[in-house]
Amino acid sequence: MVALYAVIRILTEKHTLKKLVFLNVMNFAITGLIVLSIPDIMVLFAGIAYFVGSTLEANAIASTYAGGISHE
């Protein structure tokens, strides 16, 4: 239910920075679905890899919108 709400908010939100929060929630939900869908140890590793990759992606996008690294 939370993931569905996050998808709806991503599709309807006008402000891009507010979308990033819901994108992270959606990524948590997808990771949970991956891990809980198939009872195998390799699925756990796939879920961890997806979670780490999606978190790094979301952080990179947020950093870009925030102005990146300041070289002062």
C-alpha cells in the first residue's frame, strides 16, 4: 500500500525535489518485493545490490539538484 501511494505521488507531484523522497520509498518497496518473492539466498544478494544501487542513484540525483560539490 505504501509503495502504491509512493507511485501515485511520483506521478502527480509537480515539484521534482519532492518526488525524490517518494522515489526512495518506492525503491525500498521494490527491494522488499524482490527479497520476499523467492526464498533463495541469491535473491537476498540481488535485493541488496538493487537497494545499494538505487540509493546511490537517488543520492546522486539529489546532490545534482542541490548544486553538487562546492569548490571554494
